Amino acid sequence: MARKHGELPQTHGRVRLYKSVRQTPVPCAQAGNLVFLRVVAHTGEAMGMNMISKGCEKLVEYLKTEINEFQEMRMLSLSGNFCVDKKPSAQNWINNRGYNVTCDVIIPAEVLTSVLKTSAPLMAELNHDKNLVGSSLAGCIGGNNAHSVNIVSGVYVATGQDVAQAGTSSMALVTMETVDKDSLYVSVTMPCIEVGVVGGGTNLPQQRNALEIIAPDVKAELLAQVVCGAVLAGELSLLAAMTSGDLVKSHISLNRKK
């Protein structure tokens, strides 16, 4: 049953989803006689997909048995892609999913010249034309970056995350500008970093070791910050290689088949 304003009646309170889950109001979307719910909850140190799935089943059961207006409702699927899981979307780009992290740094002019072999004006120009204009022409959603998915996938494999969620988590906006006499200001904003430090692959020995390298008692929020910082480093490296002309040369010289 659809609600005029697209929300479940708040007078019925909240359903207890799971011991470590803190639920928030449930937004809805209607298409004809279909209603899509997007359950939002805080899942502690876990990524939380399993506990949310269990909680959603209980939520639907509650609606059908405790609220008269929903007794004739039929659940076609637990997931209707409105969540949105494992794919880039405007929904997650705007409303977030997981951790919303921004990190930034100023790279001094001398470091740009001696280490990255480039300059602030070149980096800022390339970032604008490639990551902003080029991605816009391609119709990318959350794709205003050079290769964030490379970094996200690597960190996810190493720390026992759901690698398939790199499709959502790697959405990133990179900005660069010249500041303070040819130094470079760089920022990366990632609104959908889906990570956890308990459950799933985080219990595997090597993945647990990787998490403990970050911090002995690492928290999910810190891991999300590490992911964003690593993406920033990766963006700096790749864009610098492009401005200096070293990208193709390095691939050829380091080719394993050579």
C-alpha cells in the first residue's frame, strides 16, 4: 500500500531490527501499485547486510500482522534494487550508503616537482578536464575520479570486505586547485564507503592481520577513512604520471611478460 507522502506512518513507532542495529525512519518510493522501502539503520562495527536483511523480514512481518492497512500487502522480493547494493546510483550518491568520508591535503610545490615530476597547474587542469568534464560527458554517476575502484578493490580484498561492493563504494569526487604559490590542494569525497571490521571475511587470518596493521582495535569508521586516504594517494599518483607522460612508459618498462 502506498502512502501519499511516501513514508510509513510514524505513529506506529519503530520495529526492533537486530540487537546492534539502530533504525531510522523508512523512506519509500511508489511506482504504480509497487512500493519500495529503503531501510536505513546504523549497524555498529559490522558492514551489516545480513542483519539488515533479517531485520527487513521482521519489518514486513510486523507491517502485515500488526497494522491493518498492510494486511493485504505481498512482498515480492526482500530487495528491490532501491537500496542500492553493488552498483553506482544517484540514490547512494546523494543519500549515502555506509560511511561518507572526505579527506584532503596540500602538496607543496617542491614535492610536486621533485617526487611527482609535475606541477599544480597541470594537475588541476587535468583533474578538471578528465575527472569532471570527461566523466560528465560520459554520464558517470559518482565517477569523478581516475581509478578509485582499483584502490577500493585492493583494500577490500586485503581486509576481508565484500569486494562486489567496490562498485558502490568507489564512487568518488576528486577536486584539485593551485594554492599558496604553486602548491596543490587535493580533496576526495566518497559518500558510500561500505566497510566493517567484524563478521564475514574480516575473521580470516590474513585479513584480520591486515586490519590490525591499521590499528590493534580498528573501528569501521577508521577503516573507511583509510580507504578514502588511499584513494587520494592513488589519484595523485595516476594523474601525475599522466601529466608527466610516464604512464605508458612505466607500463611498458615494467611489463611482466617482457
